[in-house]
Amino acid sequence: MGRVIRILCLVLAFLHFMVDSSWSFSSSFLPSSHLCLPDQGAALLQFKSTISLYDDCEMYPKTNSWNKSIDCCSWEGVSCNDETGDVIGVDLSYSCLNGSLPANNGLFHLHSLQWLDLSSNWLDGSPLENSSLFHVLQGLQRLNLADNSFNGSISSELFSQSVSLTHLNLSYNEFSELIPHEISLLSNLVSLDLSGYSSSSLRFDARGFDMLARNLTKLRTLGLDSVDMSGVPVTSFLNLTSSLEYLSLRGCDLNGEFPSQVFQLPYLHHIDLRVNENLTGYLPKTNLSSALMLLDLSYCGFRGSIPASFGNLTEIISIDLYGNGFERQIPDVFGNLKKLTSLRFSSCNFSGQLPITMFSLTQITFLDLSYNQLSGQLPTVFNLTKITQLDLSDNQLSGQLPITLFNLTKITQLHLSDNQLEGSLPNHVGELQLLEGFYLSNNFVSGGVPSWLFTLPSLQSLDLSYNKLTASIDKIDQRPNSVQSVDLSSNGIHGPIPNSFFDLVNITSLDLSSNNLSGVIKPDMLSKLESLKHLDLSKNTLLSLSTSDSDSNYSFPSLDTVSFASCSIRQFPNFFRKSSLLRSLDLSNNNISGNIPSLICNWTSVVILDLSNNSLTGTIPDCLGNFSDSLEDMNLQMNKFYGKIPDSFMNNSLRNLFLNDNQLEGLVPPSLGNCGSLEILNLGNNMLTDTFPHWLASLPSLQILVLRSNRLHGALPSSPASSDFSGLRILDLSLNEFTSSLPAKFFRNLRAMKDAKFQYLRGRKTSFRCGAYNRACPDLYYQTSMKVRTKGFEIELVKTLDIFIAMDFSNNLFSGQIPEELGELISLQMLNFSHNNFTGPIPTSFGNLVQLESLDLSSNKLGGEIPSQLTNLTFLEVLNLSENDLVGPIPHGNQFGTFDNDSYSGNLGLCGFPLSKQCNPEGPNPPPPKFKDEGSGIAFIWKLAMMGYGCGMVLGLSAGYIVLTTGRPWWFVRMVERDLQGNVTKWIRRIQGRRN
């Protein structure tokens, strides 16, 4: 028993010793219950009480652990000196702090504070303008206020009072104005980051940065992204310390030639100069820093070539040279860059052979060589075992598609578009299980469309457009994948679309246009594609749509854009009638007959409606003027519509309206004056009977107005309107019955014709977005076109519609003199005033029309000499002054040496080249008399009589008889026939005028 007691005593003694030892250990190495100094804890709690928290914050606020019952040195984010109990560090990053910092907050009473981190919160205000706070930060070594919303200027006293700082991070706030020169006093700085957002207004001047570069000799990290350094000479970077390791100057508006010596700093491992578009320079040929891990010069203007010393960058992980002006061949020296994971040489103007060693980089995950002029064939072996994104598009690569390309098991994005690759796709592929995007458009790939493309489990976007695929689309035997976007357009694919193709139920965008597809598309096929938004089957001339009455039972609520242009459709498709959310419908260039269905009035979201070049008839529904507030383009041209144009236009979004080439009658509807956004109005080739619609001058955006070939009459307006057609670029009033003289005021405010830069045509494309950028949901556009007559031909303008400037008043009854003000329209490229009754001289101001390519003043009554100023028109290709009363010598020089006799025929008083008639050196030849009996052949007889004047009437008539029977001389017969033809034409017009 006693032994047991002795043992228990020993155990108790041991336990007592251990307890004493543990308390002693704790007191030496762990915070005691009273380590935090009372004033320090109170200061922190006072700060907590004055700051609010962001309500929707998803992070844990560190201040939630701060309370009186726990020693402040144990609070989350608080560090203390173990010996004194002073708070030396506060880390409240990512703590949901919100609002401004009060001037008397407790943080500024922590006199022993060495580091303070308030980054990544929602703090705002201008704390760095309050100089009274900085004296408490004299011992501060690290200050991090990054990623908040602080604003205002930075006081110079922050730097003069905080000379102990070794780490300063004020990045991604809203500070502004000049960075004080006193920043150079922070000679102990190891890390400085003043980076901002692209809208940052913080800036360095030349002296301030030069002082920083010279005095901060301990600097290892320098981040100045988006700081305005446009006034800093780039030579100042030569003064940076050789111990610099990290340099980031993204978007600093640097300009000039960046010193190549910076790339040779021995410890530099990160250099980012991207988005300095005015920054030029060259990479050093030797001694590139072997420590480099990241090199980013994208969106700059560097030139020269890639040095072979790139092969020595054995530590490099990422290289980005996108958008520079490099040249020559890429050296094939990348085999030793075993750590390289990302390489982008896109849009660098490289040429020559594809560097093969790049395709043996086993660690690389991203390789982009797109938009260069690289040539040669793809390698037959790809060792890119970790590659996820490969982009070789927009080069000049040729040869066969290697089968090994389809063995890249990690690839997610494969871009090979816009090359000269050929061959066919393999019949079977099982390795591309992670492939999400496959882009092979605009090559010479032939053969068929294999079904395995639609069974890859991850594929979302497929683009094989603009190739030479001719075989039919394979039947999909396996379970189809989740592909969302398919573009097989502009090939030669023939045959029907297999029914299994419509099992791609996740597809949102389908483009099979410009092929040789055939068969009938039925609504029950399309109804399976419940997610389909964009459908383009246009330019398949053997493809038609179902016309069954039961088709109207189907609805397609997701359809957004539909194009069946240039197919074989004969009836308006029933199954689109319930597509109330449709924004674009193009059924142009078919043979659709009948009326426009009234249900179209329910399409309140339509932006583009193109039913042009069909056989639609009836009247235009009244609702088309106001059925959709979103409508921008309506094209009903080249149909058989009749009746009046609805006078119900209330749409301020309408930009392009084409009603030409129909059988419309009546007036130009005044309600078009409500369409303030209207840019193109084409009502030509109808039967409208009206005076000139002068109220169109109030439309501020109108740029193209075509009223040709109608029955419009009267004079042009002479009084100025609110806009005076200031934006007009094309004005066509030809083939009408306008009369009177041209008012000079009408031409004075045609500013777009005076200055081509005045206003560019925005209406050539109507675009709308389908949400956030997604290859399966691309931006769509509708391209407008129209026909104009120039240089004697009728041409269709599409891409050049926005730069063509023309005026056509031909075939009217205008009279009087041509106003000199026309010579102010110096951007005109085509001017046609032919077949009118203009008199007087050709204005000398026409010599100012230096952009003019075609000038037609034929079949008028213009007199006087041809102005010599017309030789200034060095772009003039077509000139027609025939059938006037012009006299004197034809000017010579420049383009006038290229025109033939036809340009001047019917002006008997003209002389000189190219006419055979020589000019009288003593003065101009008087014009011979003209005979006005246009309705008979008397003028012709008199011409023959004048030829035989010296020999008598009988000889003259005999000569005429010989000419008519033999057809010789041919040049004389041609002249007579042209004169007769002109007389007959005038006679017919005169009779028609009497009948009307």
C-alpha cells in the first residue's frame, strides 16, 4: 500500500512539473492573456466601430473576430511584437471593408505599425491628400492599399514622411494627377506598384521618373501599368538599377525607341510593355537576360527580327509579341525552351518557313502564329502533348493535313483557317475528346463532311466554310454531340441534308449557305432544333421549303435570324409566321408569289426584312410602316407591288428603305419625314406622280436618295430647309419630268459632296448582337446594295456604297444655265446632266471637281468653248459632251488625250484632236447653221446640199444618193445616222409630252 502511495506521489510530482513546464513554455512562445496593450486593442476596436462592411460581400470579414474578450494579438489579421505587445502589422485584405477611412480612425494611433494591408476592399475617399495622417506612418515599412476605390491626388508628404517604406502598393485605385517628385526619397523601396485601370489619370513627368530611376537603387519590382508616361523619355529606363527583377509598363502611352539594354538586365525575369502602340525598338541580338520568364511586347511597334539568342532563354515560360512589326523568318531555335508554356507571335508580319522545333515543345499549352505570312507544310509529327490551343490561321501554309494533327489529346481549340491546306478529313478520329472549337475555313480541303465531327463529346463550334467539300453530308450513326455552331457554307456540298443532322438538338447557329444542297426542308425537321437561333440556307438553288397548310402548326420561338435567299421557294413559308421574336428574315431572290401575309404585322422585333427580287404582288400592308420599333432595313425592291405606298411611317429606327422596281403609284408618303434615322431611300422605277418631296431635306441622316424613272414633275425647291440634304452622297432624279432651272441654293449645303470626310455611310451594314461574345452566337449583319448608272453602265454597289458620290439629273426637262455652285461639290465622282435643255456655257468651276470619273452633259443646248480647266480632272475616264452647240478648240492635256470622237459628236463648231477638223489659227471657227425641222429629213437633205454647194443642187443630191446606197464613206454615214436618231428621239418625247 505504501509503495502504491509512493508511486502516486511520484506521478503527481511529475505531472506538477510538466504543468509548470508547459506554462513556462507558453509564456515564452505563445501570446499571454494580457500581451495586447490596452490602448492598442482599443484603437483597433475604435477602427472597427467607424468602418462599415459591404453587404453583398462573399468573403469573411476578418474584423468579425475582433472583440474585447480575446487578446487583440490573437485577432485575425493582427500581428504583435512578442516582447512589447505593440501591434506591428494589420492585414485586413479581402475583409469586405466599405466606405471611407475617417481621419481619426484608430489605425493611425498604432505608432509601432510596420505594415498595413487594406487591399481588395470597397474603400473610397481621398486619404492620401490628408497630410496630417502621415506622421504616424514614419516607421511604416509596407503599405498596401491596392484594389480599392481611393481617389484624389497623392500628397508629397506621404513620401517625405514614409522614408522607411520598402514595399508600397497603391495599384488599381482612382488616384489622379501628377505623382510627386518626392517619391524619389523612398530610397529603401524594394517594391513599388502604382498600376491603375486603363482610365487612370495618374501620371509621371520626365523629371519625376528620372529621379526615381536614379535614386531607387534597391528596387526589385516596379509596376506602373496605365500610368500616363507619355512625357517621359524612354531613355530614362537606362537609369534603372541593374538589380531590377520585375518591370511592368502596360498601357503607359510610352513613345519613342525603347532602349534594348533593358532586356539585358541580368536579374530581369518579368518584362511587360504591352499596349504601348507608339513604342518602337529592337530586341538585342545578344545577351538577352537569361533569367527571363515572361516577355510581353504585344500591341507595340517593335521592329527587326527575332534574334537567335532566343534559344538561350531556358527559363522562359511565356512570350507574347502580338501585333508588332517584326519581319523575316522566325529562327528555328526553340528546341531548348523546355519550360515554355505560352507563345504568341500573331500579327507580326513574319514570313518564311514554319519553325518546326516549336512543335516539339512538350510543356507548351498555347501556341499562336496566326496572321503572318508563314509558308511551308505542317510537320508530320506533333509532340505537343500538353497543347490546348493551337492557332496557325491566316498564313500561307500548304500541303496535306497530317493525320497526326488529329492525335492531340489535350487540344481544345484548333484554328487552321485562311491557309492553302488541302487533302480530306480523316474518316475516323477518336482522340479529340476535349476539342471545343475546330476552324478550318478558307482552305482547299476536299472530300466529304465526316460524321465523327458531330460525335466528338466536347465540340461546340465547327467551321469548314469556303473549302472544296463536294460530297454529301454523312449520316450521323452515333449519338450526336453538343455542338452549338456549324458553318459549312461556300462549298460544293450536294444532295439532301440527312435527317440525322437535325438530331443536333443543342445547335444555335447553322450555316449551310452557298452549296448545292437539294430537297425540301420540312418544319418537323427544324422543330427538333429547339435551341436554333440563326439559320442560313441561302444560295442553294435546288433547296425548297415545305408549303403545306399544316406547317403553320409549328412554332420556332428561339429563331432570331433566318436566310433562305436564292433558293427555290415559291410560297411564303407558313412555319415562320408564328416566329414573333424573329429579328432578321431574308427570302430575297426566290420566286415567291402572292401577297405578304398579314401575320407579318405581329413580328414586332424585326430589325431586317428582305423580300426583294421575288414575284410578290398586291399592295404593301399598312402595318409595315410602324409594325416594329426596331426595324432598320426593309427591302421590297424588284417585286410586283402596286397601289400607293402606305403613309404610316412612324419608325425612328428605320435606316434603309428599298421600294424600287415595283409598280407603285401616287405620292411619296409625307410620313417618311418621321424617319429621322433614314439613310437610304430608293423609290426608283415606279409610277409615282408627285412634285419633288422637299420635306425630305429635314432628315438629318439621309445620304442616298433615288427617285429615278417615275413621273415626278415641277421644279426643285429653292428655299433652304432645316437640313438641306447636307449628308447626301448619291442623288438620282433621272428619267422624270422635272422642269425649270436649277436653283443655286439647292447645291450650296450639300456638304457631303463637298467633303468626303464629312459623313461616312453608317447604313452599309445593319448589325445586332446576340449577347456576350460567343462563337456559337456571332454578330450578324445585313449588307445593303443598290444599282447606279455611271460611265455608261448600270452597276451594283455593295462594298463601295459608302464611298461612292454621284448626282444624276439626266432625262428631265431642266433648262437654263448650269449653276457655277456645282463646282464646289469637289467630292463628286459621277455627274450626269444629259438629255435636258440646259443652255449657256459649261461652268469653268467644273475644273474643281478633281475626283470626277464620269461627266455626261450630252444632248443639251450648251454653247461656248469647252473650259480648259477641265484638263484638271485627272481621274476622268468617261466624258460625253455630244449633241450640244459647243465651239472652238478642244482642250488638250491629261485625260483629254484619251477621249475619242464620240465624246464630241454633234458639236459642229468644235475642232482639234481627236476630230479630223483642224482649228483656224486666226480664231475659232464659226459654227455652221443648224436646221431645227426635227420631224423630217429636210436637215439631212440640207447637209448633203451644203457638201455639194460648189457643184450645184443636182450634184449634191446625187452624192447623197450614192452615200445612202453604198454605205460609204462609213464615217459620214455614222454621223448622219446619229443625227437622225437624236432627232427621232426628241420628236417622240415631244409627242409624249403633248399626250400627258
